[in-house]
Amino acid sequence: MEKENYHCLSNETKLLHVPYLAKDAYNSLNMPIYHAVAYDFETAEQMELAFTGKSPEHVYSRISNPTVQYFEQRVKTVTNAAEVISFNSGMAAIVNTLMTVAYSGSNIVTSPHLFGNTYSFLASTLKDFDVEARFCDLTKPDEIKANIDKNTCALFLEIITNPQMEVADLCMLSCICKEHGIPLIADTTVVPFTAFHAADFGVDIEVVSSTKYISGGATSLGGLVIDYDSFDWRHSKKLNYLTSQKKLSAFSAKMRMEIYRNLGACMTPQVAYMQTTGLETLSVRYEHAAKTCKNLAEKISKLPNVSSVNYPALSNNAYYAVSQRQFGEYAGAMFTFDLASREAAFRFINNLKLIRRATNLFDNKTLAIHPASTIFGTFTETTRKSMDISQNTIRISTGLELIDDLYKDIVQATEL
């Protein structure tokens, strides 16, 4: 395809036709899996240039790989990001991101409303490296500002918290971050980048678990860090010396050349191939799953045994206005609902006939889980309460089934 014609296409179409960075020997329509570890060079001089980052050649697949690079290129195309780096899990993407910006004596302002392992990493693992997590209410500007000081290296959040379903105002957070010279880092996994453009709301670094929507039905583990190069890293005590870097932002330079290589959490070429394929149907699958999610949440809110339903795109939800402004008609393909007790929640889970009892989100199959006893099961009850994790809550991740089949299963499971 001619380059001038390619750039006139919509993002959805461009994603399908992203050109290879190097011509394939057999003109394959799908990027081949380069199942290789090392790459041959003709001269010592070429090797030196590649190993010192002065040429784009691949040297070792823990550092870069043609199949992985193409996956990253496709994500860059649809997000208009400056740089995309892929990992072997969403958790690895979070760890690498925060290890890139944090330093001994620094702090990260965040919410207690986080996924279990993310909370644990911030509260426990980073603490051992003398990095403090300052948990506060990210919907209250005064509380956020009170927690920021000269050693704050980032503000981190989930755009829709899991499972509390809280939605913070990203534009408000971005203004606070700019005022104090800190980057805004957001885990955007719950709403894919084909439907939500994080950079438009002031997000500097986007972290995604590509295991979810992108993999195309839980085919593989993966993670992405998307750098929009929108933050002035001269404000960073750790990265300011890299701001003269010409090819990458200071953040991506530090991550790509050091943190990524040293922690070794690279995506494999097999996973990159599967997730490149998953990208091709992402928009279609998300639209179906999110529409089902909203309609199903509305329908079960009327069931007599359901105490409450929590989905930000419902008009009676406390976060409806900010959700509409940021995400549009749908707020992802996950909702929660409360039953009368923990015992009722367990009965519901046990009575399901179609919906699968499993963790993960945004599989092609609809999944149900009791977060308090599973994802947060090893936490103390005091910690769970501080995170607003209720024993009465069920989390539903909607898949690609027809809504009537899902609704019937939920009705029968709540009635027994």
C-alpha cells in the first residue's frame, strides 16, 4: 500500500495494514513468528553499531525481536504513541514502569482501590526499596495535593478500579500533576485504547494488560507500556539527565536501555504473534462485550435478590457523568453486583451453569468471581475494608455470548 494512502485511513483500518519495518522474504500477509534468540552479522563493525544502539538491527530476543517489534508498531499506529514496549504480563508492565520512575526515598501517590497484586507491589515490594506508596482518595483534589511533595515521582491509578468501579477525573488529575511536575501514569486495561484515547485526558504513560481484550480470548499473557512523550522529564530527579536523548523520551530511554533489559520480562515472539492477531478483531469484540455488559447490568439491577449493581455507564451511577465524558457510552465489559451476604454470593457462584467460575477479564467467555475470597483472599479483613472490598460482591466480566443466555443463567443462580 502506498504510504500517502495509508495515512489517510481510519485507525481501525490502519491497524490491519501496518507495513512491516523490513520486507518479508515471502510476502507473508501475517508477520511470521521469528522463533530465534540471536541474529547473524556480516562484520564486527555492524555488531558494534547494533549492540550500542546506533543501528536498529536485532541482536538478542530478550532485547528485541522482529515479531514483537511488529506488535509494538501496530499498537503505536492506533494510539499515536511515541514509544510502545511490550512485556510478558500486565503485572510486569506495571513493575517496569514504576521501577523506571521511582528511586530510593521517593513516593508514589495512588489509590487504595487497586488490583490485588498491584496494591501488594506498591505497599510491600516497593517499600523494601524505600519507595513509599501514599494511598489517598483520587476523587478529592485537596487530598491528592496534600500527599504530593518534592519526592513524589508519579501519580498512578486505574481508570476504572477493579472491583470498586471508581472513576477518577483524569483531566483534574492531569492538571494537578502538571502543577506539581509529576507524570500521570494510568492502568487503562478496563477500556481498550481503540475506544479510549488516554493522551486526550492528560495521561503521560499508559499501562495495559494485553492478556485481556487484546489477546483475543485469553490466548496468552502480555503487557504494554505506552509512552506519549508528553511529560517534561527535566522535572524528574531520576531521569532529568536523559532529556537530551534524541530518539526516545527520557522515560522510554531508561526503560528500553536499562530496566527492560535488566529485569528480563520480555514478551515472547509466539505471544506477540497471537496478540497481533487479537488486535485485528479488538474493536468488534469490545463493542459486543461492552454493549452486553451495560444491558446485562441494567437488567439484573431489577432482580429482587440483587442489592445493588455497579457499572459506571448506568445513568444512576455516582460516576456516570465523568464516565460518559471519558469513555462514552460504555465503561468497559466488567460490572459488579452485591447480594445479601457472603453466603448468598457463594451460592450464586456455585449455582451458575453457563457463566464460568474463573479469574481473568475480557475472555470471549463470560466469567464470574467473588473478589474478596479469591483475588483479595490472602489480605487481612482490615486491609480489605480499607480497599472497600465487600464480602457480598460478585464481579462479572462479559464475553461474546448472547445476552439472553447470560441473563437466564444469572436469574436462576440468584433464585436458588
